[in-house]
Amino acid sequence: MHRSKNGMRYFPTLLILLLVFNFIGCQPKVRQAPALPLPPPAVSDETAEDPDFSCAYFYFLWGRQAELAMRLPEALEAYEKALICDPDADYIVRKIPVILLRMNRGEEAVALLRSYLERKPQDTGIRMLLARVYIGLARYDEAAEQYQVIHRQDRTDITSLLLLSELYLNQNKLAAAEETLLEVLRVDSEAYPAHVLLGRIYLSSKRLDLSLAAYEKALALNWSPELLLEKADVYRLQERYEELNAIYRKILEDDPGNEPVALALIHSLLLDDKEDEALAELERLKARVDHSDKADQSMARFYVRMKKYEEAIELLRSSLSKNSDSETRFLLAVVLTQTEQYDKALAQLRLIGKDDEEYENAVSLQVRILRFMNKEEQAIELLERVVQDTETRSPDMFVMLAALYQLQNQTELGRSAFDRAMVAFPEDEDLLYEFGLFLDTAGRQDEAMSVMQQVIERQPEHGEALNYVGYSWADKSINLDKALAYIRRAVELRPENGYVRDSLGWVYYRLGRYEEALAAMEEAVRLAEEEDPTIFEHLGDVYFALGRQEEGLVSYRKALSLLDEGSVARSNLAEKIKYLESREKK
């Protein structure tokens, strides 16, 4: 087949002769019914001619053939000619933007779709496609607006809302996703995907009762073992081991060889201090399945939990003798480290090659072991070798190296490590954020603040940097309105982070909005991964501001119990408590 100058291919002569009477051109003529069912043509204001279905379909087939062969310019030309023949053919309109997007001509795709929607604003399919194009261009707010328009046009439509919630979830806008899904349920209370997604959102933000209710509703609508396991996660976090174990056993009844669930049951029984039952389940698992590397690793973890370290080591060595798996080797090194067999652990870690997935973790563990052995210089030498190798270095390796220099009171060498890191990874916002934390730890708060603001300029959605800047302003009682905006956005991005909630409470406190501060602080206590003295001290400050002195003193004493003996912070808080107690007695 030959190619013309304009990129279209000439069809063989016989095919042209067969088609000539139907496809001789785009001139007006008496037409037969189209070969495929098409929407009724509408006469455009831009042309006096009727749409030519035969012409349009001929070029459409041509374009489709070229598209499948990845001849995108040719496909685009054919589709455009098809659209000239039938300007209102939405099946053609849908093709051209996709081709343009694949050719990195996204703005043209947007222009075409917007032009079509000006004439047919109710065309939901085209508006959906425009939203997809916006997403492909990372213009997420404009994509969201298209989904919202679709729902405004048809309040019974939930597809657009579900797609909008998915868009918000992909952006980590959990609050917006939650509200959108609740709107779905107001339209259709039986919408299964909405219940599932809400269950996951509530689970991630540790609103466990709400999560459980959402999963139960979803399971009532469409039961599946996969969804049942998601519900099990709620029970696990609630430490409701009886219900959790019942779920695992139910799944194992139907699928006795389900190794991950069997191992999860064993782990759950251990958490519930039912070691004999856990051991019995382990024996049943051994009898049921051929051991994979994953099974050996899980069993080794079980032995570690039971403090049977030698059994774990023996099992992992046996597994390695059959299959030199780097993950198994890394776990063996971890167990050897736990038993303070440092030289043996280092020997295993050095066998993990730089092409293995566990290489970076292996380097990190070597550094920890060398620190345990008071061999910081060797740890630094190891990291210096790693970061000089372009194949193995990573931002985290540079951060670890800088931290080691800082621990050695060699702050300038640590700063030099960050300088090298930012040359190697100039676009990494998280690396810049870590540099800000490094400066903060070094007591250079003004420089740290400047770096954090650079992070936000580069990535306005960086939740940790927003939190740092907002909290720093609140702590100094400056820029409080802007601090509140920053921290509210950080909460939207990190809704499950207790420390960000503490920042929100602290800025409310500085603004004198004490009731809102109390709600945020109580949520911070609930969400924090571990009890934090700063959060409890802040909570005490809020209680005192509300006139609830006794509760405030309880919070201060809790904070005091969490601070290290002999620390300046503990001494200062002890003086604060002593003063307030004496004042209360007067």
C-alpha cells in the first residue's frame, strides 16, 4: 500500500472500485441508511449541508485502522475528515481528543471538546471525556468542575459523583471525597461503591464505628471475602479479636489453603495472648500447604513473637539453602540483630546485592548495627560509598548520611551532604523538606522556615511543610489567619495525622477560639500514633483557657509522665504545674 504526500494511504484499486459509488466524496446526494446505528443528525448553524453519513463512516473506519496501527497523525487526519462530513457525530468527536492527548496535544483536545459542549451542553459522554482529558493534563480542579456540572444537570446521576470522589481520593482530598460519597448515598442509599469507599476513608481516619457500619452495609449489598477482610481490619484496630478471628476462620472454611489468612489468624491469636491456639493453627498450616518463601518468613515472625529466636533463625537458614531470596535474607539479618549477633547480621546484609529490592533497607540496617557497635565512622564510610554510586544512591541515603554527621556534631558536613543530594535530586520536594527539618534540629529555625516555604512554592499540597510553617507562625502568634489556612489544608491532606490536628488546635488556641481548639486537641490525642507530651501540654493549656483547671492539671501531669527524666522540658513543665497547683490552693 502506498502513502500519499499528505500521509493518507491509497487503498488497493479493487477496493476503491467496490467503494466508489458510496464514497465518491462528500457532495450532497440521496443517501442510504448508515451502516451502524448513529444518533439522528442535526443541521449545524455553521453549514447548510446535511451530514454525509457514508463519507463520515468511511473516514472513521480509515482512522480506526490507522489508530490500531499506531499511525496517530494519519488517524487524526482521517477522523477530522470524518467530522467534516458529519460535524455532530459524537462517536467521532470522542475519538479526536483521545488521539490529540496521545500526541501530547492536550490543549487542542480541550478546545475541541469545549467547542462541542457549547453547542450540546447536555452531552454527558463528551463532558465525561473532557474531565478525563483534564485529568490527563493534571488540571484536576477543572476535571472536578465537569463532574459537578454533570450532576447539576441530572441530580439522579451518581456516576459523575463516584468519579469525582475517585478524583478527590487520588489527590488525597479525603474530606471532599467523603462529602461527595455522602451525596451519592443521598441520591441512592444502596450505592455499593459509595459504602465501600466510605468504609476505607473512615478506616484511614480511624473513625472505626463509622467504618464498620459502612462495611456492613456494603457486605449486605454484595458479599465477598475480599471485602470481609477489609472489615476485619476494623476489628483488628478495635482489638475485637473474637470477631476478627471468626472472620478469618469463616474464610478458611471456604478456602483452607489460603495462606495469608491463616497467617493473619495466627497473628491475631498471638495479639489476643492465645499462644496455644496460635501454635495449633501453625501446625495445621504446616500440614496444609507447601511452604513458600512468604510462609517461611511469616512462620519465622511467629517464632520471634514467641521469643523462639533460634527456631526462627534455623527456619530462615533452611529456606535460604533452598532459595537465595533477598527478603528472607534480610529478615534473617533482622532476627540476628534482635539477638545481638551483629557480625553475623552484617555478613548476611552484605550478601544483599544492589539490584535486590531490599538493598536500601539492608544499607539502613547496616548503619543501625554499626551505630549499636559504636562504629559511627564505618557507618559514615558505608553511606559515603553508597551515595557516590549513581546506581545505588537515593534521597534517603543522603538524609541518613546528613543525620549521622549531625549526631557527630559535624553540622556543616551534614549540610554538605544535603547540598550534594539536591544536586543529584533537584526536583525532590521531600528531600528539600528533610533539609528544612535538618536545619530546625540544628537550631537554625529562620533558615528552616525559608526552606519550608520553598517546599510549598514547589508543591502547594505538601501537607508536612504546610503544617510546619503554619505551626511555626502559630507558636509565634504571627500570621494567624494564614497559619489557620495552611493547617486546615494540611488536615485535609493528612486527616489521620494526630500531630497535624494538634497544630490545628494550637492555632485555634492562639486565635482565642478555645472550643474549636479543644475539639481539635481531643482528636489529636485520639489519632496520635503514640502518646505525645506536647499534645497533652497543649490540651492542658486549652482546658485552662476554658476555666477547666482540674482537667488541665490532669493533662499537664500526663505530659510530665511522658517527658524524659532530667530534660529541660520536664523541668519547665514541673515548675508550671507547681505554680498552677499553688495558685489553685489560694
